[in-house]
Amino acid sequence: MKSAGRWLASIGLVGFALVSSPARAAPDEKLRTAAEKATPALIETLRDMVMIESGSSDVAGLARMADYTEARLEALGARTERRKATAGTGADIVIGTFEGTGTRRLMLMAHMDTVYQSGILATQPYRVDGNRIFGPGIADDKGGIAVILHSLKILGEADWRDYAKLTVLINPDEEVGSIGSGEIIAELADRHDVVLSCEPTAAAPAAQSDALLLGASGTATATMEVKGRASHAGAAPQLGRNALIELAHQLLRTRDIAKSIPGTQLNWTTAQAGTVRNQIPENAIAGGDVRVTVPDGVEKLQAALAEQVKSGLVPDTETIVKIQAGRPAFVASDRGRALANDGKTIYAELDRPLAIVDMTGGGTDAGFANRGGKAIVVESFGLAGFGYHARDEYIDTGSIVPRLYLMTRMLIELGKRK
């Protein structure tokens, strides 16, 4: 096997600097060829993982995915460990560590859980249609895991070890807010210089080009509870205090409240009241989805809601609103933006455009990784796909080579920086 130095020199990477230039740099043909040769194996990896149903509540499926990813990392030469998520199902977080000869500490992360329930393959099977491969969770985020595994295989075969430590973290609960892994992600990220998170990038027709992401909303859960008084709905409705009516009133009053608080969004999404038809309901409750992009967004929205519900429609009812913070917002640093721009330079080598997306409404574990502010964090190094959390989720096979090229080129360049 070639030494890392001879191999990198042979593919023209030694001395390369990612700087803006009017002239497009020529692609590294050997690295691109390696990505092309890896494509069939990556597709087989995708099929293997899709055939393992691993919804966030599927303990057995998550265990199989943990076994699979741990074995693949060990085959690449990683020292692996499994940590129990601290909440939720308590499924395993898989962590693989590679020790190198360089100076930089690099971290890659993706998640093994999906939003789909057990048995989903019966109605949404793995299938190939042209350049699209369909399957539950194939883009979000088993495509991200595949990019990590096959990029590291390409670099491992080249004996690339230009890093002090390279860590891979694959968690089992991203789709439910990383309730048991978020703190571990944050703590581990702070020990690294750079974190590349491998959620998918949007494929056509949703997007005109692949992208890297620099911002995503934080998440929180709002709860509105109304306490009233029960009574017979037919014989004595006047003696009751209808919690359902009051809840409806307060939902209408607060539905647009976030519009007055920059960086926040609130949508009431669930409601429940009463148990039988002939009783005035004494309790009613609603749940809401909250998104924030500013550090104090939850606190400001909580205060505004509490003030708004002080006055009501139905006398002698009480309305209480609480917001439980979840995943923090991800807002990349200037260093993160510079790294994303380096990604554009790498994509230009392939004569392909790469968009940089400043903000999305979806949450991401990059928020936990970025929370401490110590690491440079950039999101969306996974495959291009569409239909996440819906029927007919797919990846675009045309994104495999450029995404492998992007990841491997980026890691090589990061390893050279001091």
C-alpha cells in the first residue's frame, strides 16, 4: 500500500489551498475515479440499511442498525464503543474513533433512526427507478451514514491518516429531538476542531443544486392547558365551565403571536378535550410546534403567551401555557461559512454548483454540536434526496460521486491545516 504522502502527491492534492479564483481548478481524477468505483458498494450499503427498519421507537431495529454500523466501522479500523441514550428508548449510540498522525481533531455524525413505523417496508419497499432509489429513511439519514462509511474506506485504502483523531458518531434518536444523545453530541463536539454533519441535501425538483447548510431552527414544544368545570351537557350546561370553548378561544388569540417576536415560530398542531358526548368538558389541552433561531426565543415566546392568556372568554376557567425547549438552533459561525465556501470550491472542480443555505425550519443535531461554539460545524454532507418523512422517500444516485468527492476532499484539506 502506498504511503499517505506518496498517494496524496500522486493525485495532486499536496500544496492545494482552497481559495477563491477566477479559474476553476481541475478535478482530482484519481479521487473522482475512486468515488465512481465506490458507487456500487455504496448502493449495496444503502440497501442493507434500508432493509433494517429502524424507527425511533423500534428498539430491536435500532439494535440491528447499531450492530451493522459498529461492524462496518470496526472493519475500517476504528475503535468502537456504544453508549446508551440517556432518555427515550435507551438505544445505543455508536461511536467510532480513528487515531492518526496529524494535528486536527475531526468529527463526522449521522443518525440511524427514521420516522417510519415497524412494517413500513411492506407498503414502501426498497426499489430502484432510474436514478432514484426509494426506501424508508434512505435519504434521512441512511444516505449520510453511507457517505461516511465509504468516504472513510476510500481514504483508508489510500493510507490517509492526516488527523490527530477522527470520530464518527451515529445516534438513534435524532427524529425525536435527540433527547437521549444531544448532550453527548454537544460534549463530544467540543473536543473537536471541525464537525461535519451528514443530513441529506435536497434533490431535484425541490432544489436546483446540492447544498451545504449553515442554519436550522431550534425546536421546542408548547402546551396549552385549560381547566374548567364539568356538568351535565343536557340537564345543566349552565353549571359547567367549558374548557373546550376556552381552549378554542385561546388558540385563536395566540395563533399569530410569534409574528411579533423575531426568530420564533409557533403552530398549534394537536388538541384534546372531553371524554363523553353528554358532559361539559372540564379539561382541554393543545400542543404546538415551536421553532426558534435566536437564543432567547423560547423565553420571549413564553412570556408573550402567558400575558395573552390572562384574559379569557369563559368565566372561571384557567389557562396555563408552557414551552419545553428541545434541540438548540444551529447558526454557523463565520468559520463555518468559510468552510462551506471551501465546499463550493471543491464542487467547482467537478464543474457543479453548490448552494449555501443560511437557514431552514427543520431541526438538526448540528445545533447540539455547535452549541458550545468550540468546533467549526457545517451541515448536510449526506446524499441528495427528497420525500423525507413521507411516502416514496428517495435518493438521487447522481449525487453519490460528488458527495463522496466533497467529503474526501474536505477531510484531506482539513487534515493539512494546522
